[in-house]
Amino acid sequence: MNTAMKSRETLNRFWVGVAAVTGLMLFSACGNTTYRSEQITAGSSSYNPSVSTDSAVTVDDTLDANYTCPQSANTLPDYDYKNDGSGKYTVCEKKDSTAEILIHGKTSEYGAVCVFPVQVIDESHIYVKPDVATGLPMVTCYEATKRGVYAKFAGVRFNATFIVEYQYANAMRACLLSGNYYTCPNYSYGRFRN
């Protein structure tokens, strides 16, 4: 193996480590880890940048039969600064795929959300998934619709998510990389499977 390949491999390991450590630091520094039992009816779907994302969206409670959904929100805001129930999401597992989830919830300001996949081993081992191409925390954004967000992370093992509104995606990435909770935008976090 040549020196350039070793350097790149070392750099990739560094970024994976940074993402893992910062995710752990963020989670342990603060965050809502208790689950409240409240029915959530709202959501999002595939992101299309040509569609306006300038208004909040609440969706109906129609559930897709291909997904298993909990009865209450399992991804909760760190802080509900508007005190309006926004940022509470129900993340549902697809019955025949561990790479796909359906999200219902209520956005507070904008009609698009960004999802960061996370692997939780236990309270002390929480790993933000890195984008293999960049080493930055992986994120995908979706436009909010009345049917919910159908999110897919092919080839990625994850059991939890950070969810932010579209305008906060870059700030959340920076927060996860820095490990400094005080740089975080408004976000929601939750585990949806073991």
C-alpha cells in the first residue's frame, strides 16, 4: 500500500472517529432522551428543490401499511422553542427493509426536513453515520408532504435519527463535527428500533 493510500485511509478513519465522538459528545452533553406518549400527526417526502420550502407543514395521520409505526412520537425536539408541538416525529420502520423509514411529524417554520442516520449501541455509544465520499456526517433532505417523509439510506445500518428543518442542515453538520452543543440549531433526536 503506498503512502497516499495510507494517508487517505488514516484520514477516513479520523473522520469516522470524529463523527462518532462528536455524536457521542452531543448526545451526552444535552438532549431530550425521555419519550413522551403523545400521538403525532404530521410529516414529509422526497426532496425536490424546485418546490417551495417556506411554510410549516402538518400532515394527516394516514399510515402506510408497509411500515410499522409506534403509537407516539419516538423522535423528540431538544427544546420546543415555539411551544407548539413542532419537531416531534414518529419514525416508522419499513417491514421488509432496514434501510427505509417513514417519518410523520410537524415542522415549525419550513416545509422540508433533513435526516441524519445514527447508530445507537447503548447510552454511551452513539455514532453519527459518515458520508463515505466526504467524511462529514451523512444527511439527506426531503420536502414535507401530507403523506410523510419516505427516507432511504441504502447500505447504512442505523436505528436512530437526528432531524432538523432544511435551513439548519449545515449548522447541524457543524454542530456534530464540533461536539459543542451550544452551536447546535433546533433539532430532534430519537431511536426507533433496537
